Amino acid sequence: MEIRKPNDSELKNIILLSPLAVFDGTLGEVKPTNEKIKLIVEPLLEKGSYYLIATDNDKLMGWILIGASKDQFTDKMNGFIYELYVREEFRGNGISKQLMSTAIDHLRQDGHSEVRLSAFAGNQAIKLYEKMGFNIRTVSMSLPL
């Protein structure tokens, strides 16, 4: 397996598959259109965020979108993991952990001293994040009306 930045055609493929990644990551609550994904992702990419992909024999197995985010209270810039996704047929092989480790290394090399991420409550990936040393920092709550 190789983890690297995608080429242009791989990037287009990721953006086409991203609605499924968001649907899975939000436990079926959100299924954005490809247009919505572009509205979210393109500004991130323009500001320096980037994808890392996991491939094997030119098969796209998964990806992670990383960049920087400003803390709204302190204005400090932190590394941020915006999206992590492993395609269903490749799950259970440690790809998420390898993508996370590589992403954290990249964010450290980019000069960040802290990495943050957000996850929906109940997302199985939270177990991985906790094993890798992430701690709950804030809790977002909602009240359906």
C-alpha cells in the first residue's frame, strides 16, 4: 500500500465519492450532493488543505483530507482532519490508522503542534481516534424540535 497525494484524476474521483463518505461519517444523517461537496472542499483546497490517498495497484482504497483550522477563541492555527474515509471493500485492514498516522506526520511537518477533528457521536472511528491519543475537547449537542 502507498499513501501519497492524489493526481488530478484521482482528486476528481475522490470528490465524486465524497457524498458517500459524508453519508457514512454522519451515520446516514447527511447525504450531500456533489455540488455541495465542491462548495465545501474547493475553498479548503484553495487555502492549502490537501488529500492523502491510500492506493494499492492503482486501486483507491481510502483518503484523508487535512489542513489548518483557526481556533475561534484563541485564533491559534491547528492541524485539522476534515475527512477520513476507507472504501467498504478495504475496511478492516488498518488503512484508517495508516492514513491517520501519515496525516499526523504531515501536519507536524507543516508546523502544527496540535491536531483536531470532529466526529458524529456513535461513529466507529472514534475508537480509533481515542487509541491514537485524541481526547474529547468539546461536545456539540442538539435538540430536535
